Amino acid sequence: MEASASTSTARRLRAFRRWMRDHGVVCSDALRLDAAEDGGGGVYVRALAALREGDLVATIPRGACLTPRTSGAAEAIEAAELGGPLALAVAVMYERARGAESPWDAYLRLIPEREPVPLVWPADEAERLLAGTELDKIVKQDRQFICEDWKECIEPLILSGELEVDPDDFSLENYFSAKSLLSSRSFRIDSYHGSGMVPLADLFNHKTGGEHVHFTSVLEALDSDSEDGEDPNNASADEQSTIENSADIPSGDDDEDLEMIVVRDVNEGEEIFNTYGTMGNAALLHRYGFTEMDNPYDIVNIDLALVTKWCSSKYSRRYARARVSLWHNLGYSGCTSQDADYFEISYDGEPQLELLILLYIISLKSDAYDKLASVAHDLIGDDEVDSISSVLKVVRVTSSNQHPDIGGLEKLPDVKKLLLNESVCSALVSLADMRESLYGSNTLEDDRQKLQACSSVNERNLYHSLVLRVSERTILHKLKKHASSWSKTKKRKQL
């Protein structure tokens, strides 16, 4: 079976190489496209010769990219006033439906029908495997939104007869498949083309911290300041990958090629990697269908609702509302997604500062709380809240006699320690336990043993969901360990 799959992939690769020549895609002779060794039909890129930083190894004409502008469905897409991912999904489904008549047939035959992202896993399997993880709610919401989009936008387009295709080619299942491809393979090209499929660019596998090649526009010199200040982590996690410095190019001129530049030396025979950004495993699995062991960008979120639930059970709902309200009045907030507030716990188990401040306020005795509430308005300045100074102000008001030297603190880790009293540390342990209970009755050690016995090839969905579970639960255990350690340190100092 593996030999047959490899033969099929090799045949499709030969057709794709011919396609690249016919469409002006120039790929260096130093690059070799090979069938993946696992026999699953995938492709990877390796170096046939040593490559050095600055080497130009490929150019891709914009006209060779599959976008809503270049697709044969362009007029229908424009008439239906579709944009963004919806428009690109229609373009991909339309070109797939055309088969050999499509200008991108050889390219579309090379890439999979769908990517193995949780979005296209069987619904019951996804619910079971992702229970408790950061993707649990997200994937369910994705499914709901995609079904709504198909019903409201795709189905009317097909019924209108504008595209003159078999309705089965635009089924809900095929729309899910197209969305999985967009999630993992599309790039933001420019403001004219929008997002699109960039042949060859999407064949390089990801490796965190191991990027060899980078894609850029030939207009980079003219637009070198166009993306200054962008957060690459956010851009990678929440949007399509972006061709650097091309996002603001308004031109529809297809003569301007995209370039592939070596940014780190590659030895002969090595696989050549791109990077999808600094993403944790939840983002990697969500968008690309894989995970990485010991990913340093992993995080776990603790919802504000969970903190409120814990506080209400320990004190009262009224108490919880008052303490959270004061926290907000002091200018603090957590991260926000889908109208829900949450706090991040980093890979090393370090809690977000805003969570520590909230727990500190919750732990205050009544007299300290009343004092802080009475001066809350005076503690808020006109300028953006400075993390260190704002925390110092809160601590001074509530416990100035216990911290006579806090004015000399300048580093955030030292300031965080001011907030880590015994009550806050105990709260962190309780919240970690509540968050971990969402994974079910299996222990972390149970999950580790399952992962060790699992095949990443034959049990792909189970394997990557276990990597995610183990990664997240390990972070929660680090949080508990740190909280216990901090609490013991405080007690020793008091003695």
C-alpha cells in the first residue's frame, strides 16, 4: 500500500514540476520535492546542495496563485459580493470541480483533498479527543459558523446557476474540505488578490525555531516599513500566513513575482523548513493538523468565568462581583476572544500578571479592600497602564507597612512576587485543579502512557490530541508546583 501511495505521489510530483515550468514558477535545481517517507501521500522539500543565507531559491508569479481574482469563478464571486475566506473557498471548490480543465489541476491534485485539522474530524471523535483542551469550544464554534456560512452564502450561489457546476461539488462536506485547506495553506498575498493558494510555497513543512526559507515581495525595498510593529505571533495565529511586505500593495499587476529567500544555511540533504509563526500546539493543531512535542510556545487559558466560579464558591457571588468590578475599575482586564475573558498560563507555568492582581484583590481583607476601592479612581492615570507602577500603587495602598522597599523594584518578576501571598498561591492551585478537571477522569500519567503507545501515523488524530492534552496538563502541573513553592518561600521568610 505504501509503495502504491509513493508511486502515485511521485507521478503527481512530476506533473506539478511540469505545471511550474508552464506557469512561470522558477524553482532552484538545489531544491528537490519528495514524497513523504510515511507513505501517506505528503510532500516535503530537501536541499540537493548546500544553501546559504540570502540565496534566491524560487520565484512565483502572482498570476500563478489561485485567488478569487484569478479563478474562473471571479465574476460570480464578485457578483455575489463574497470576500475573504468565503471567496477563496468558492475559488478552490470551483477549480477542483473543473478537474483537468482547471489551470491549477496539477497543483490541486498534488495537495490533499482536505487537511487533517480537527474541523474535519468526525464530530463525535473531535468532542471526545479534545474534551477539556483549548480547542474544545473553538472547534464546535468553527463547525457552527461554517455551516451558517454555507447555508447563507454558498447554497444561494449554487442555486443561482451562476457557476454552472454540479451542486455536489459545492456540498457542505466539500466546503469543510476547502476551509481546511485555507486554514493550513493559504497566504495573504496583497490587497488586490487578497488571500490565496501559493503553489510551491505551501509544500514546505513547519518547524518551530527552524525556519530556512522566507517568502517576500520584490517590492520589499519600497514597502519595508509597511508592517513595522506587527506582532508575528498574533498574525500567524489568527490570520492567513502573510507574504512579507506585500499586504499593502494595491496593484493587480501579475508581473511582480513572489520570491523565496534562504534565511538560514541549509546543508546538503537536509529538509528545508518554513515556519508558520511562534504558535503553541493548540494553534498548530487547529490550523495545520499537527503538534510538536515540548513546544515552548504552548499556553493554557484559565477563563475569567472559572475564576468567578471559584470565588463565588469560596465566598459568595456578591463578593466575587464586587472584587472583579474593582479589578476592572483599576483598569485591568484579561485577554478576550469570542466575547470571553481569559488569562494565559505560559509554558513554564507562569501566570499572567492580570490574573495575579485579580486574585490579590480577591484575597484582600475587608479594610484593605475598602481602602483600595476608595482611592481606585486616583490610581488610574490618563496614560496607558504601566504594569510595574500600577501594581506597586495597589500594593502600597493595601499593605504599605509590610513592603517598605517596594519603590526600588523595577523588574516584573520581582513585582509579581509581591502579589504571591499564601491566599493567592492557594487560589492558583485551586484554579489549576478546576481547569484540569475539564479533561475528565484520566490522569496526566494516563495520558502520557497512552501517548507513548500511540502511533503518530496510524492513529494521527488520537496522537496529536494526546500531545495537546499532555502539553496543557503539564503546564497546569508546573503552575501548581510553582504556586506551592512560592507559598513555602513566603512562609520561610515570615519565620
